[in-house]
Amino acid sequence: MLIKCPHCGTRPVEEFTFNGDASIQRPTSNDPATMDQWFDYVYLRDNPKGRFDEYAHHSSGCRAWLVVTRDTQTHEIFNVVTARDYAKKRVAS
Amino acid sequence: MKYSVFSLLKNTLSGHKKWPAAWRDPQPKKDYEVVIIGGGGHGLATAYYLAKVHGISNVAVLEKSWLGSGNVGRNTTIIRSNYMLPGNNPFYEWSMKLWEGLEQDFNFNAMVSQRGVLNLCHTDPQRDAFARRGNAMRIDGVDAELLDAEGVREMYPFLDFNNARFPIKGGILQRRGGTVRHDAVAWGYARGADSRGVDIIQNCEVTGIKTVKGKVVGVGTNKGFIGCKKLGLAAAGNSSEVAAMAGLKLPIESHVLQAFVSEGLKPYIDGVVTFGAGHFYVSQSDKGGLVFGGDIDGYNSYARRGNLPMVEHVIEAGVAMIPGLARVRVLRSWGGIMDMSMDGSPIIDKTSIDGLYLNAGWCYGGFKATPASGWCFAHTIAHDELHKLNAAYRLDRFRRGYMIDEKGQGASPNLH
């Protein structure tokens, strides 16, 4: 698997550390009434077979947090953006 | 037919041309009392114990591919019950006890071989942790022996005891652990279930789960609709996909785990040895190949193949433990899809939907659990309540805060 880092260019997969589903959103409230949202955020996953947005840390490279959009069956990579751009786009939409 | 020395002699005289098929290849009936999704080890074991222990034989096992094509035929065949936490250990020890009597029970040679499982330690704190785990095991009636470096050297003199970075200080040995011929487990359970009236339907993929007023009524498949009163999910790496058909979202991610086998060698390693400084475990098959594996690749995957960096990592760990492995050639490697749960422990439970039962989250420890998993899942389905052995494996334990986290990694499936 080769991943095209926005800063470093195309790099091999062993330079990256993966940290799971990027599409889930951290709840903003500390109110105990939002415990269900926290439970969903911490424990439940869609775990899709197919297109998947996933956090990847370029840990042996520029150390930027990225979001890689990949097919979990074929490992085809559709898109790589920085985690910041991913979050900004989510806020904008 | 019962397999015995007499049936063997009889069939030898007829040139082994008259053995009957080990199980039927039936078409699905319109409805069943229980349908199990997943014809792997756990699904077949569940059907077997439903028929044998609970007298429920109006059961179908639906397998989307051929029988045993999933993880039951892809693992490294190790059995052990060397866990520490209270929710886990009695369950895995029951599994070990079932392994010990399994071949007589289902009349099939599964080559259960209690050749010993040895975990190596490389530091004093690691030895302390092993002593603690060994004591926890012995409280639950499991055998555990703490060995010093000399004790390990007597068993495996070719290990790298004086490795500069990871010297071997000792190990914890479970003599009753060992290996089992994995395919034969699927075949034995399939034959045992089939002979008691269970329909095993291969190449039958479930496409939907139908519920009416919160109760399961059947499943849609590529062979048409099959009605059922109770439905058990035992779909391993595909658990999330199948559960989603019933509107359930699980605390599970699917990851790929690779396994390897070397060219055939003369007898070299007579037990199972695991490296304590990295994740590496090895045993030798009866054909002579070294069977070994390591960690999952670390990213979500439904592809039954892994990447080369993990191949390199596993081989490095192996050579650090046994320098002689550097001269051995790998014959092949393959991957399987693991249902990694959020605390590294499994789920055998009822669900919020009436008549729907879940067996999932086995991470990469599912094979050793096959008998107890089937046994407990059958009990849960038959009685609509959990047995005390799987009482801790509740689906709602994450919400309630009762995780069973042997490794203490938290809700990070790729680290368990």
C-alpha cells in the first residue's frame, strides 16, 4: 500500500500509524445527559466494507495527522487530506 | 456411520471407494426453529451442541462460501486457557476441557495434541506479571508453571537466550495447551451436527434479516427466504455487516491478521512457543512446517491478505527469538478477517431484537474458544438466557463500564 502524503509525496505504508474511523465526531458537551453520544463515539463503529475515511499519522515522516479515504476490500486509495482540512470541510458542510 | 477401527478395516478392503459423505448437501427448508449465520467453527459448534445438548435439531447453518473457508481454516491452530481476568478464564478453561474430550464426543480425529504452550519473558517485571497471571490461572483450576531460564533451556536450547536486547529470563508454561488440526474441527462438528438432523447449507449468502414488531422471523438469502424463530449470528469478520441488516451497530472493527507456514522440517519444535518482546508464536505441524504468526496489520480491512511490512516484522520477531529461523524458507502466507472488539474480549449475548443472538468480537483468539463458544451460544439460544460461563460477555458491557480488557489497551481495536 502506498499513501500520497500531502507534504511528503508518495510514501510506503510502514511509515504510517493508523487510528481508525475519522468520520465519527467527538461530542462537545460534558453534560451526563449526553452519555449516549459519548458511548456511540467511543465504542460503536460502522466498520464499512468498502469506502472508509481513516485517521493516519505520518509517524515516520512529517508527523502530520492525515485522513486517508480507502476501500477496505481492495485497498484502493481515493483521497488523502490533512486531518485539519478534513475537519474544516466537515464544519463547512 | 460411526468411525472406528472396524469401519477403517472394512473400507480398506473395498479400496476406500465406499466411504459415505461425511455430511449431506441439503436444499434449505421453508423454515427452521433456529438458523445460524456462519458455517465456521463457532457456527457449526453451536449447531452441534443445540442438537446434542438441547435436543433442538430443526436447525440450519448458512455458510456463504464452502464449509470452514473462513477463520477456522486460517488460524495457527493453538489452544490454551492461560488468561487472567475472571470473566475470561473459566470460559476458556471450559473450552480446554471440551477440547480434551472432543474427539470421542464427536467421533472424529481432530488431532488434539496437548504439547504445551510456553510464553517467554525477557525482563523481571514481565516475569512478575507472568507469576501473577499463573496464580490467577491456578485459582481457576488451570495448570500453570513458572520456568526460569534453565527450565526453558532444557525444553528449547536453540532459543536466543543471550539476545542483547531481549534476553530470555524464563517463561510461563501451560502443559495442557497445544494444537488441534483446525480443518478437522469444522469437519467434525459439521458431521456431528448433520448426523443429528442439522441442515448445513453451503454457498448460501444472507442478504437481509426480517423482523416483525421487534422479533426475528427469518432471513433473505441467495437461495430464497428462510423463516426461523431464532437467529444466531456467528459471522466473525463480517459480524458488523450482518448485524447491520438487523439495524444493529456493533463495538467491532474488522482487521486482517496474517499467518505463515514454512517448508517442511524434521522435528524441531515440539510445543508452542511465544516471544514475549514482540508478538510472535510458533509451533510445528505434523507435516513438519513451522506454523507462525504475529500481530494484525493495524488498519481496518476486509481483504484476506496483508501487507509486506507486517510480514517483515513477524519474521524479524521470529529470528530474534530463534536465530536458526533465518535459514528457513517460508512456504506461504495468508490472511483472515478478525472481528476486533473494543476491549479485546468476545460477545455471546442476546440482543435488543427478540430471537436474535450475537456471537462476535473474537479478535484473534477465536479458534481456541470454538467448543465453549458453541456450547455457551447454544445454551443462550436454547434457553434465551446467558450461561454463567458467558455471563461476562454481554453486548452492553461497554455502556455499563464492565470491559474485560486483558491487555489494558482501552477502546483501540487495532492494539488488542
